Amino acid sequence: MTVGPAVAFVRYDETGAVTEWGRMALGVIERQRQAGARIIAGGGGPDFYVDLETREVRPKQDNPAWLDGMTLRDVPVPATIVIGRTAYEGEDAVVELEFSLPGTYAIEVRSLRQLTKTFEVKTSEVTT
């Protein structure tokens, strides 16, 4: 049985987030898709997502979030805000940051359709 030449593919989850990518025979991709796997032919990687309506691999856009003092603005909705090892689900375009200890914090703003954006906040004051 001929399965064809290897082509680029992506696997994705129920949200459209790309979970795996590589190259595989087109016939194998098609058989897996017919068996219910979330897999399609097309190039991709961590900077891509699958549009679930069109089943097309699309590049993520620039993340519009920006830091204004201790406030994140223009945060994509929904987004995940990661501070250290803790992830917070965000449903607002404006996020006020508060820290219980002074220090330097790395903050990531993650979104399905936008690139991850990273900020660094230094605080010497404690908020309670």
C-alpha cells in the first residue's frame, strides 16, 4: 500500500493549540484524521494555531499586551498570565499586578492566537 511522500503536519487540541508537529506520510495523516485524531497536513509549530472553523494552520499574531507600571493593558481575552510557576486565567484586557514580596518577577502573557509576550517587574514595595 502506498501512503505517499512525507509532508508537514500538526496535531492540535480541542482549543486549536498546536501540540505536535513534524513530517509524516500524507496517507498516514489522512487515516489518523479519519480515525478521529486531531491532525491535519500543514506546517506549524509553537507560533501557530489551528483555526477550528476552517481547519487551517494559522500563524499567531503579535501580542498587543503592554506593561504600564504595575498594570498589564491590552491583554488578549482570554489569556493565561504566568508568574513564576503559577498560571492565572485572565478574562479581562486590563490586569492589575500585586506581589506579596519585593523582588523581580517574570510575567508571561499567553494566548491561543497571539505570540507569548514576556515582561519583567521589579518591586520593592509589598502590597497586601
